[in-house]
Amino acid sequence: MCDTCGCNITPGNREFAYKPVNGTTAVAVLKSLLARNDDQAIHNRQHFDRQRLLTINLMSSPGSGKTALLEATIDALRNEYRIGVIEGDLETENDAKRIRAKGVPAHQITTGSACHLDAHMVHEALHQFPLAELDILFIENVGNLVCPASFDLGQHRNVVLLSVTEGDDKPAKYPVMFRAADLLLLTKSDLLPLLDDFSPARAEANLRNLASTVPVMQLAARKALGLQPWLDWLRSELAWQRARVDRGETVRPRPQADGAQLHEAAK
Amino acid sequence: MHELSLCQSLIDQVQQLALTHGAQSVGLVTLKIGPLSGVEPVLMQHAYPFASAGTLAAESTLVIELAPLQVRCESCGAETEAEPSRLVCAACGSCHTQLVSGDEMLLMSVELITAEGSNHV
Ligand SMILES: Nc1nc2c(ncn2[C@@H]2O[C@H](COP(=O)(O)OP(=O)(O)OP(=O)(O)O)[C@@H](O)[C@H]2O)c(=O)[nH]1
Ligand SMILES: [Mg+2]
Ligand SMILES: [Zn+2]
Ligand SMILES: [Zn+2]
Ligand SMILES: [Zn+2]
Ligand SMILES: [Zn+2]
């Protein structure tokens, strides 16, 4: 028996466990291909929970308005909460500079060629960051609707932004990403009157087709329009997070399918 | 997604397993991949020889089982097949469903080849 493989992981797997046959042994493993990242993410979440802070991962395609949303959110909550931001971009400190200009601590991760953040990059960043002085930590992921969805960073919630200039079919085209949303924000809503083919109802229907029941909100960060529901969502998420931490519990963002996966795999 | 780097971390896991068990080489490496995992099975197969070259898994074969996309309905209880962009119940049309299978990216099993008489660690 050993720690690295799943010898006798459950009674259901016993048939796969160590069984030498002519020098060939099949060992059951039942581990995610991203197991190393997922272990690091669990560790990151412990850091966040220890400080009783709420960590939110923002994901969208490039230019959907993640940084603009953060700027507007900082302006609105400046007197209420202490906010910090970890920025992920392929290159440049631009986004971190925009956040620092608002008087809020920001750490820029430049990923070079990597088109997503992973739990190890975030861990390195958070050890150089005043976590103890924060209420809410935002992680702005690299603008990309594909792989950021697969890498748990240790956040509690995923917020996915879809700007109205991108088309209302995006949830259907990028199901892995939109299924991971705990909240969908339709951004740049001030432009809706100029666009004849973006239907917020259709965008929502495409999300519902992914068996997602999460809230959908419309806002325009640059015009400070429709921010209230988003700010209220943040307030209640922070209250829930603190109540959870006080009970010794934590929460992972959607989709939380690992249990089902392992259950299935063990069949 | 990142099939080459996923293959490299797969090979790390396999190599570690082979070393722990004192195996000389690796036979079949079996994965289970679902259509909602974000992993492209064909790209995994292409990347595998590059990632395994020069390791104990150099002669191994990657087997990818495709997991079906299945949802269980919270309204009517039916378990039905679905499509990545339509995870609604095929029986009653409800969108209140749970994914039963389809987002796996699991290393299922590894066949280790050990010389006769050597020990399992
Ligand atoms: N009309 C309008 N434009 C907006 C709004 N929010 C953001 N923009 C514009 O969209 C562009 C991109 O905004 P950013 O906030 O930099 O987008 P981002 O998602 O952070 O971009 P990356 O970090 O590069 O992926 C800028 O030109 C913004 O001015 C909005 O509410 N309305
Ligand atoms: Mg940005
Ligand atoms: Zn073992
Ligand atoms: Zn990536
Ligand atoms: Zn640490
Ligand atoms: Zn049904």
C-alpha cells in the first residue's frame, strides 16, 4: 500500500488494486489530471479563510470590462470594505497601475505565455500581499474564455463577465467557462441601444441551458449604471463567507463535481 | 486546453507511481475524459509521446475512455444524455439538472511492469 496510488481506495475499487499478473500490475489511481493545482488551491483557500476574507475570481474574454468593474466597485465600496486586487495578464503592469491609482493594493502577475492563472502563481502572489488587512480580494484572471475555468485558484466564487458587444451566444459556445459562473454579469449595458442583435434574455436562456440557476445582472461600470445589485451580491457573499468561516466551513466555486466524478469513476 | 502541460503532469504522476512501486516500465495508462472537462482527447494523444519520451513511460500506451455526458433531472428524476451546450433534461425539458458524468479528467489506472519477483512497495 502507498500514498501515491489508490490501492483499495474504496471497496468498489478493490478489484483494480494491486494484483501482480506475470509482472504486470494495474493500479487504480482515480486522480484528477489537475491534482497538483487543486491541492495548491485548497492551501490558498486556507490562507483566505484564516483571514476571513472573500476571494472572487473574475473571468471573461479580453476587454469585457473586468478592470473597469473593479475601478467602479472600489469607488462605490471605498468606505465600507478594504479591497485588494491580484491582476493576471500576459504582459504589462497596466491593470495593477489602474487599481493602485484608486488607492488600493494591487499585485500584478505577468504570466508571460500562459493564458490563465494557476494556483501556484496565486500562492506566490498572496505571500507578498497584505491579506490580513483586507475584506475582499479580487483576482482578475487573464482575459480568456477557455482555460481559466479549469484552474481552481482557491477563490470562493467565480464571476464571469460577458460584454454585450460579444454576442449572446457565448454561453452556448463556451459551456466549460459559463458553467463555472456563480454570477453572470452582462457588462457595457449602456451600449445595448446601439446593438440590434444582443438580447439579454437570450444570453440568460443560453446560460440556463447549461443547467445553471445563478443570478444574471446587467451593468455598465463606466457609466456607474446598474451597480447596486452587484454591490449587494458582494455584501451578502462577504457576510456568508464570514458566517462560514466562523462555523469552520469553506466553499468552493462552481462547478463542484469532484465528488460526482470520483463516485462515477469508482463504479 | 493545455494538453502538453497536462500530459507532462500526467507523466510526472505516472513516473512517481512507477518509482514508488519499483516498476521498470509502464504498459497502459488509462484516462477518463468528459466533453465538459475542457480537455481535447485528440490533442492529449498527440502530446503524449513528447511528454513520455525518456521516462519510464516511454513505451507506454495512452488509452482514453470517453465519458458520456449525462444529467440527472431534479424535477422528474430521469437520467438522460445531454450535449455540452444543452444540459437540460431530455425527458421533461427542465434545466434543473445535475451533471452525473461528463466533466471528468481523471487518471484512472496505470499498468506497471515489474520484473518477476521484485516487491510491491
Ligand atoms: N461603453 C462602455 N465601455 C466600457 C465599459 N466598461 C469597460 N468599457 C471599455 O471596455 C474596454 C476594456 O475595458 P477593461 O476594463 O480594460 O477590460 P478588461 O476585461 O479588464 O480587459 P483585459 O484585462 O485586457 O482582459 C475599455 O476601453 C473600457 O473603457 C462600460 O460599462 N461601458
Ligand atoms: Mg483588465
Ligand atoms: Zn500502491
Ligand atoms: Zn491557459
Ligand atoms: Zn502558503
Ligand atoms: Zn426531467
